[in-house]
Amino acid sequence: MINVILTLLAPIIGGFVYGIERIVKARMQKRVGPPLLQPFYDFFKLMDKRPLMIHSLHALMGIMYFIAEWFALAVLLLGNDLLIAVFFHVIAVLALVIGASSVRSPYSVLGALRELMHMISYEPLMVLMVVALFLVVGSFDIRDVLAYEGYPILRLPLVFIAFLLTIPMMLQKSPFDIAEAHQEIIGGPEIEYSGPFYEALYTGKWIEYIYVFTFVFLFGGSHYWLGVLLVILAFLFINLLDNASARLDFRAMVKFAWGFLIPMAALNVILLALWQ
Amino acid sequence: MGFFSKFRKKSPWILHYNTGGCNGCDIEILSALAPRYDIERFGMLNRGNPKQADILLVTGPVTKNCKDVLRRLYLEMAEPKVVVAMGACAHGGGIFRDFYHVENGVNNIIPVDVWIPGCAPRVEALIDGMVEAIEIWQQKSKEKEYLRDHENIIKTLGVEDDD
Ligand code: SF4
């Protein structure tokens, strides 16, 4: 029941998460920050703008991103294969990339290419993480993971650390906010969207928060308190990292992901497989 | 004036463009974003993207190179939108008035709604001007807005039947 509610209300809950994040970020910078409902005010304001679009495919792909993102979350939460949820997330990101590379704005195309670099960096890790969970739990089903008696985090510490460091890549946070790069390419893939169409991207991002933090929650197994604790710790860590670091080059990101994170996660998986 | 118009005043997004001023005004804008004044309290964000911005905050006397960029930024913004001219040189040139390379102020290129006086204006004046701009913004509708001498521009370009 709770997963159905969470799926249906995902944009609203994600909006609250984003609101909390903006406040936390502001407090970390010694500012007061916007009110908690600020993302929803932005949402309503964007509804009221004149709709402008470049061409219909571009706008459609923006809306596709939102729908596919929501669908990936639904697949994840409504008790299906974790691997399939990962692949539906790929479809969401691909919609974004296709939309962004279909316009002539150089920033948009550059953002799309960098978004692909993001995907190259984090998707293998997602798959590795799901495989690692499979080795521990013995099933790809989210219900079995959530019913697992032991502590997955204790058997997969390196995978967890690797995933923690990939979250900035997925949520576009410093030091890996390369595709979005607000000071440099001004939002990357989202630059050409405006008004109601930008809204789809803005809300899709909120859903992505829920999607990512659900994976963090899975590391608690059937101990939900541990899952919640991990989610809160991950949230604070991501924001701290976001505030404390500057943006890296995309080469540095890919190198870091393939040279450090993936070997680390793979080592954990190999040790686990040998042990059993 | 629909249901959503009430929420406009809660989230004005700013596009800041310097058209060749001395940078004094821009420093003031940056200090408005910093912890001391923190205009994100009012939901204001500096977006840097005309397609998603609501308030165009212009500083500087509009040099000849910047003229077309400024016009384009204005046209790319989605209505409803407001233009705020900040600083003496945006109001007719300031210390750059009648130089060979300037257009003497923002109003010669795009229609301005709010003027913020001073060289450089204090941050309090900037916030005051923003509040004023939001009030004007709330009265505006989603209709297309045109440049000052729209008919003349259309005629010189020869595109009367092009919507
Ligand atoms: S108004 Fe004064 S401080 Fe502002 S940009 Fe012009 S010269 Fe500089």
C-alpha cells in the first residue's frame, strides 16, 4: 500500500525533498534560504508563463523525460525487477538527450553529450549495485530485498560508498554537475525549455531524487530504521559535498568512475562471490 | 489573471545582463545573492537563461556591440516579463553619455518598467526595485509584448505578413 502511495505522490514528495534541500544548502552557506514550499511556487509560476517551444519533438522529449522517470520509479517501487527499473531510468535520460540534441543551441548539444558521459559513468555502477544486492539477497525483486533479515550494508560497504559517490553524478551536484553546469553552459540539456515545458524537466528532477534515495534505502534490508538513517546521511553528505567542492572536467568524472568507483564495487562483488 | 497568477510574486527568476557598465552594479547584484541580503529568501534566483527568467535586470549604457544581444535576450524571454534598468548608466548613459560607442541607455533599445537610481545603487535600492518590478509583473498578462518601435522594425525588415 505504502509503495502505491509513494509512487502516486512522488512529484509532491520529491518537491518537498527539493525544498528541504534548498533550505539545507542555504543554511550551509549561512543564508536563510527560501521557504519550504518554494519548489511548488516555482511550479505554479511556470504554469503561468506563455508556452514557447522550439519544435514539437523537443517539447515531447521533455515530457517523455518526466513520464519515463515516473515510470522507472513506479517499476522500482511497485515490486518489480530492480534491473528493469535501472533500464527504464536509462530511457528517461535518453529522452532528455534526444530532446537536447535536436535543437541548434550549442549549449544544449554540449549538455546532451555531457549527459551521455554521465550515463557512461553511473549506469555500470547501478548495474553492479543491483548485482551485488542480488548476491546478498538472492533475488532481483525489491520485496525480497526489503524482507531480507540481515544488513546488506555490512556485506556491501564498498558498493555503498561507490554508490554514495555516484549520487552527485545522477542528481547533477558538484563536483559532478557537468551536464548542468549552471555557470558554464547554463543548464545544459534544459536550456531551451521554457514555461510549462521546463516544468516537466523541473519535476522530473524531483522524481529522480526519490528514485535515487530508494536505492539508498535498500541497503538497510528489512531494518527500515537503518534505511532511513542511511537516506538522511546520504542526503546531508551529498549537500555538504555539493557546497564544498568545485566542478570537475568530464574526463575527471569518467576516470574517477571507471578507475576508482567501478573497481571498488567490483572488488566487493568478487570478494562476496568468493566467500559464498 | 488566473489561479496561478497569485504565485508569481513568490518566485521571480532574474536574468542579469551587463551591457558594458563598469561592473560596480554587478558587484552589488552579487552581494544581494550573498548571505547578508540573501534574496533567495524571496524565491529569487539568478537563472542566467532568458527562456526561464521573468525579470531582465540590465546594467550599463548598452554599447553598440551589446545592442543586438540585449534585444535578443528580451525577445527570447517568455511573457509575462519585466525589465529593470539598474544604475545611472542604464538610464541614458550616466558617465558614458554621448560616447562614440554607446546607445545612451536601455530605454533606447527595449521598454523599461522599473528604474533603480544610483551609481552604484545600494543593495537596499535593488531589492526595493525588485519589489516594484514584481508589482508591475503581477499586472501583466501572457500576451506577446513587442519592442518599442515594432512597426518600424517590421517595415525595415520587410516581414509584415510574418507572424
Ligand atoms: S551605474 Fe555606475 S556603478 Fe553601475 S555600471 Fe554604471 S558606472 Fe558602474
